[in-house]
Amino acid sequence: MSPCPHLPPLDRVYTSEDIAALGKERGRRFVETCLKYAQCLWLDGFPAKSILLINRALSVPRDEVEPPYRAIAWMLQNRPSGRFIGNPRRHWQHYATRMNEGHKELRIWRAWACWFLACRILPEAEFPADLEQIREEGVVEPTHAQIASNLPPADLAAWSAVLDELGLAPAATPTLRIRRIAANELPVVRRLAHEIWYACYPGIIPEGQIDYMLSIWYEPGAMAREMETRDVWFALIEAENIGPVGYVSFEKVPKESVVFINKLYVLPQMHGRGLGAAALSWTADRARELGADRLRLRVNKKNATAIRSYLRGGFAFKEDVVTDIGSGYVMDDFVMEKVIG
């Protein structure tokens, strides 16, 4: 294996004994020794252990040593095939949410900064989040902006530089317009649905189920009947200079002060830019106008991207629901709800 170009060059072999020899010293020498030992472990084919040593280096609040975010990103991008690297995304999720005392806040946000790099570099299907912990402990994964606002200046500069260099920083939220549409624009919803579902749902539900659900729920005639018989709202999410990039539909639940969100989808190339949050906020305003004090929705249990967005938007898990939708297919969902009163 090639050495990591963003870790210190080696003058000799480093081992755990070099760390132990420093005793309780936690200054520059400790950080540099951790990083040199991490380089040795990387060269010996132990990337997971190497990352653990970088974590130890990040536990020290020393401004004169540049935080090694560039080394982490390089390792994730150059992870060796056939070598155990674990699940860095899940590792940093656990590290951030189960932090012990000792510069706790600083270490939490450094862990989330590393987690964000893992999220942007590693495929989520291969390196998933720990959804069980998220659900049981109420973990809400932070946004880029939240991490940035909690990092000290030196960390923020180093982390941001890596994101910018690698093209990993999220794009800015475009100017949006969200507007209710009439039945004559439902073909636009159908077109967006086909593009979004075939891009996002493989691996979550079978391809045959994608075809089936699109055929029964997204034909303009079927959607128009929903508008007529249940007073379902359909709205387009439009980005300035781009046009329609997503859609939302919802309805007031009879005899309840609840608005149920049937559909909320955004083109995958627009993910991470605040469009879903804007659509949820717009829907909450409309729900209040309809006399509702809660929003409710269903989300596929394997749709980690959507679940993350809803948790960030203030939704909480309410129950599990499995529904037979015909032709041998089922919907295996979480029901989530948010109080908006």
C-alpha cells in the first residue's frame, strides 16, 4: 500500500509503545505520534485501526497542528479492497453520540465532521447508518451548516478546504417557488415521479414494485380523482432557472387535526440543498390554514435519505405499518409525525 500523503512521513516504525511512552502528555508530540503510528498501520494494511489512531489525534484541542481531515478523506477514497475498514459512517455516528467527558463538545463535532466526509465519500448502500440507534435513541444526524457552526476556526478551515477541494460541499439552496397545481399539470408530476423513483428506489424496493406503484399512483387520471374525491393537494417545487425539480401532495385527514403527506420527492441531483425542508415548511403552513396541528407521513424503512430529512425536520417515529398493496407487493413503512400547532 502507498503511504497516505496527508500523514507525516516516517523516520522509523511506530507502535502502541510509542503512545504509551508519552504517558499523560497530550500535546503536539502526542498528536504527531498518533499520526505516525496511523501511517504505519495504514502501510501494514490495517485501515480501520489507522482511522482509530487519527481519532485519538483529534481528541487533543491543539490549534498548531492542522486537524487531519484531509488524511481521513484520502483514506476513505483510497480504501484498499479486501482490507477491513469497518463502517466509518457508523463508527463516527457512534463516536459522536456516545462521547465521554474530556473536551466532549469539541470531540463530538470533530466526529460529526468526519462522519460528514464518510457520508459524502462512501456509498450508503454499502456503509449504512445505524438506523436502530437513530430510532431508539432519537439521534438526529446534523446538517453541514450545523457542523460548520460548531467547529472551532482551525477545524472549520481545514474541513471546509477538504470539502471544497474534493467537490463535497453541498450546493447552495436555489431560489424556490412552491405552488399548488391543477389537474392539467399532473403530467409534470408523473414525469418527475418516473425520473426520481427509477433513480432512487432500486435497492429499496424491487424493480417490479417500482413499476407497479408508479402505474397505480401516478397516472394523471388517478391523481385527478384524488383531487376530486378527497381534496388532495398537489404542488410543484420549482427552482429558479431550472424549473420543476420535485413535488408534494397532501390531504386533511377526516375527523382529525392532521394533514397526511402522501408524496414528497425531489430530483436526486437536488438532494442536500434544502428543498425538502422548504417543502415541509410550506406544507406545514398550508396545514395550519386547514386547521391541522400535526403532519403525518409514511416512509419506507430502507429509505435512509428520506428518514434523515424527516428527523431533521422535526418528525418522530410513531409506529410501524406493513400494508399489502396487491400483486404480491407490500409497503413496509415507518409512520412519522410532527406537531406543528
